[in-house]
Amino acid sequence: MEKRSGIKHQDDHQSSITGLILGNSDAIQAVRKRIEKLAGTNLRVLILGETGTGKELVAAALHRLSGRGQRSFVAVNCAAIPSELIESELFGHEKGSFSGATAQRIGKFEQADGGTLFLDEIGDMSLLAQAKVLRALEEGKIERVGGNKLISVDVWVIAATNRDLAQMVASGAFRDDLYYRLYGSSIEIPPLRHRREDVPLLADAFRKEACLQNNLGRRVFTAEAAQRLTLLEWPGNVRQLKNFVARAVIECDENVINVDQVEALVMKMNCKHQHHPQFGSATFEEVKRFHFTETLRTCNGNVAASARSLGVDEKTVRKHLRDVQLDLHR
């Protein structure tokens, strides 16, 4: 009986992780195996991958499969928080500790006590905040801004970045001691262009989700249309594919989305296609620039919302606005 119970528990875990991390490619299966291996440990994990590859999904899978799976999972996008507020966000603050601190606030470390804290885009964190995170990792204690009392916290920290932290360490932009604390156990998520065989499965899942969320009837891609999707570059990775599929589902007036409709939408969005001349000859940077612009338009020019959607900091979005000289009435 115990053996059967163990097998069922293992099957439940496998089903859970497969539902979160979609794909049948060797690359994504390796990611799932790595998640299963690390979820049973107390090792800190660093998730590496380009913007839009699904780093938070991997962190959520690690949490769900761990012994902390029934406790809190608290995610923080370090790039989306102004540097002057990051310490208060992570560690909390005492009443009157700074202008505007009208009440005591509990930070993310305390909120995640007993559970998991996911620090997304940790490479965007200031050196001062890095030092305090390092102390929390080493001592298991934090101190609120304006406070003088050490508070014990039991938190499993998972971090993620789309940056080259080793290069940042070499340039002095990231603490080497924190880097080595985090890098002991890492998971690297491949970009979508390196696992093209997963695109049809992902597109089908996003299609179903878009139909459900938009109260639409059944919409399906033809086999040829699905094949076309696998040949796109997807510089925004899984996130960009998801947005593209949602737009295709919404704009399609029929139940079947054929290859002509996909090509028309690709031309409209100026995506790059490697093997078909009808998709133009846009460069990687041109596609990336268009992806930024489309996100800004979708977010009505809101820089903060666009940065969150793209998984980058607000400075990057504002630089894009300056580069292309957009006027979105922000």
C-alpha cells in the first residue's frame, strides 16, 4: 500500500509540473527534471533565461513540488520597483521611518515566512539592497526600514534574471558573495527558438485559454497554420507567442484559423520568419522594437504597466520611447 501511495504521489507531482511547464522537447524535459531534483532540497535556486521564457512559472513549479507547497509563494519583480522603495518592499518599514510611512508595513520576506520568496530580475537590484538580501540569506533574519529589531524568517529564496550576472560581478554591478550564494543551483530555460517543436503544443494551450477568457466559441489552428508558427523567431519567447495567439483568436471571425490569416497577422505585427519570403526580412532588433511598441500601445502608453508586461525595468521602456520617438500621451 505504501508503495502504491508513493507512486500516486509521484504521478501527481509529474502531472502538476507538466501542467505548469508545457513542452515535449528534450530541452524542456531537462528543465522539468531539474525542477524535480531541486524541489526536494533546501538549496537556493537561480533561474536563468531571456525575457518571456517563463521564469516565474518555473519558480512556481519549484514551490509547488517542495515541502513548502502549501505555504505562501510571494513573487517580487525587482525591476518594477524604484530603487528607493525596494528595501521597504522587501523588508517592510516602521511607522514614521520616512516621509509617507504613516503606518507599519510588513515586507515580502515576512509575508513569505514559511514559504517561498521569488526575486525576479534580481540583477536590477541596487548594491545596498543586495547587501541586505545577502544578510537575510546568511542569518535568516531581516530588519525593517527604520527599525532596530531583528526578525527571524524562514524563507526559501528563488531568484531569476535575464542578465549575465557573472559579467555584472566582474564589473562590480553585482555582489560576488550574493552571486555565489545564489548560483550554487541553477536552472537555465531555453529560448523558444531553441525548442520550436514545443510551439504547436503551447499555441494550442494559449488558444484554449484565449477562447475561454474572451467568451469565444471554438477556434482552432489548421495544421499548416500551426507549422507556420514554429518558424517564427519569437524574440519575446513564450509571452510573445501567447499574446500573438490571443490576438489571432480574437481577430478571427471563423472557427478555423488558417495559414493565410496567420501570415496576415504576422505581416501586420512585422514578425520575422526565417524560411518564408512573405514574412519579410525584419531583423531581431526590429522585431524586438515592434514588440515593445505593441506592448506600449496595448497598455495605453503606461510605462510601468508596459515594463511589467515585458519583464524589463521602466528605464528600458523609456529608452525605447526615446529611440523611436513615440508619443503615446503618457
